[in-house]
Amino acid sequence: MPIISVFFGIVIRMYHDDHPPPHFHAAYQGFEAFVGISDGEIIHGDLPKKAARIVRQWALDHRDALMANWAHGEALEPMEMIPGADVDD
């Protein structure tokens, strides 16, 4: 599963040809969650509250890039790295 971003110890991954709805996987210190691209909300799993807030805001800030990667994944094409929340302006 390609890593598409890493920030504050949070690792963001996406599977190629994954099931709907469009989402990504966020892992942090033994926690893992599936996070919806449309709203940044946790669909399944769990993250600590602070990590969940950071991931949600990052997802909202990068929704277009995440959807582009989702489309690449559906087409079995390489995904692009997305800047992390620790380097955003």
C-alpha cells in the first residue's frame, strides 16, 4: 500500500483499487483508521483525538490531491506524494 504522506508521526496510505467510499488509511502509534476524503471523518477504526483533528484538517486542505490519488489508484497508476500538515503554510 503506497505511502502518500507522513507528518507528525502519522502515516497516510492508500490502496490501489480499494473499495468505496473514497478514503485513505491513517496510522499513528499503533492506531489505524479509514478516513473519508469528502469530509475527513473517521469511517472505521480509531485515532487519538489530537491526531484525528490534525488528519481531518489535512484531509480537508488536500481533498483535491487525495481525490486525484484515489482516481490514480482506481486506474492502478502511481500515486503522488502529498505535503504533510507539518510543512503546510
